[in-house]
Amino acid sequence: MRKKIVAGNWKMNTTFNEGIKLAKAINDLSENLSNDETVEIVIAPPFTHISGVVKETNQKNIHIAAQNCATEKNGAFTGEVSAEMLKTIGCQYVILGHSERRAYYNENSEVLNKKINQVLAEHMIPIFCCGEQLAERNSGNHFKVVADQISEVLFNLTETQMESVVIAYEPVWAIGTGVTASKEQAQEMHAYIRKIITDKFGLSVSDKLSILYGGSVKPANAKEIFEQLDVDGGLIGGASLEADSFIEIVKSL
Ligand code: 13P
């Protein structure tokens, strides 16, 4: 049975106090949901908030993610935060390869290869993001773009390492735009991603792989997307900054 996950990526939003308040509200609202062991709630606050958010959340199905980590284990890398540091303050997940990091911070597959190895070495779960730009979809290149993003990073992993990876498909044109991929578009790409993983790692790995959809997921559209066969949850941006809407989305799983 595949793990169902709804993850909230807060991006660079909330002051420390606002973040703590939001985490507390999410924790309170998820109290009744904590018996459902098939659903995991993941919160990805900014680095500065993580320790505080860990203290504020005690529901057993809430897990904490970082939004990024360093390429190296430790050393003279001013301003960087290592996977080991994140692990030791209570992170279980790290989002890697988000399109904003690819676009604004030049994160390419070479960088992501190093980061994913750091995360896996700490026995944390990478949420590996992939997704095409609008022009790439319009020119019919979306499958190739996503296949390349996946093969360049994930194909270097062993079968055992791949078993702990979560993939998030986030079409860039759907992020923060209010335009969601249709349920057919989401299912089509998720099935394609699962096939790529099956071909490389085998059915026993791909069967267990959680593939999340991200891009303008809201309480109003979450259910129809989550109902798709190969959609195992969502990576939520804007709608995760409000506890009620985030939990509504969790309940749509
Ligand atoms: P939105 O839900 O705001 O479109 O953001 C999606 C996203 O980028 C999550 O990582």
C-alpha cells in the first residue's frame, strides 16, 4: 500500500511567530486525523522555524520537512544548512529540486545529485520535484523534460535508496498561477513517471512510490486530483499557509 502524503511548502513566508501559530493550528486541527495511519501530513517551514515547529507539533502523523539542503556534509560553506543539521533538529523530509530553486538558484541535476545523496545518507526522505514549463508542454516536450529530470538524478540511486524517495510532479505553469493541471493531465503524467521508475527499478519499487501533485491545489480541486489512480497526495504552496484550507486538502485524500 502506498503512503498518502499531503505536504505544505510554506516557501519564504511567515515570520517566526506566524509560523509557530500556523503549525499549532495545523496540529490542533489534525488531532482527529491522527488515527488514519495511511495519511501523512508534512509541513515544510523555512529553516529558521523548523525547531519551533517541531516543538509545536505532537500529532504522530505530522512530519517536518526542510525546503532545501546543502550539497556538502559540512565545512566552510558560509550560509549553507546541511542535511545532518536538519536531521538532528527533527526533519524527516527534504524537498529537493523545486522549480523555484531550479529557476532562481541554478539548481541543475549535478547539484541535485549531491543533495539527494546527502539527504539519503542521513536516512531522510527526499521529495524530489520535477515538472515542465508551459512552453515545453505546448511544444509537446513535457514527457521528455520530466523523464530527463528524473533519469539525471534518480537513476544514479540504488533500488534500496529509490524505495525511500517521494516524487512531486509540479508543472511550472500551475505553480502559484491558480491554473491547476486537469485531473487527466495529472494522471497521465503520474502514470508516465511510475512507468519510468518501473522500467528502471522494477515493479516492487514503483508500486510503493508515492507521487504527489503540486500546482494550485485548493480545497475545491484537491479531491478530483487525489482520486486519480497514480496520484498519492499533494505538495501545496499557497493553500498551506492557512490551517483550515490545508486541513481541508488533507481530508480530501
Ligand atoms: P501553489 O500551491 O501555491 O501553486 O504552489 C505549489 C508549489 O510550488 C508547492 O511546492
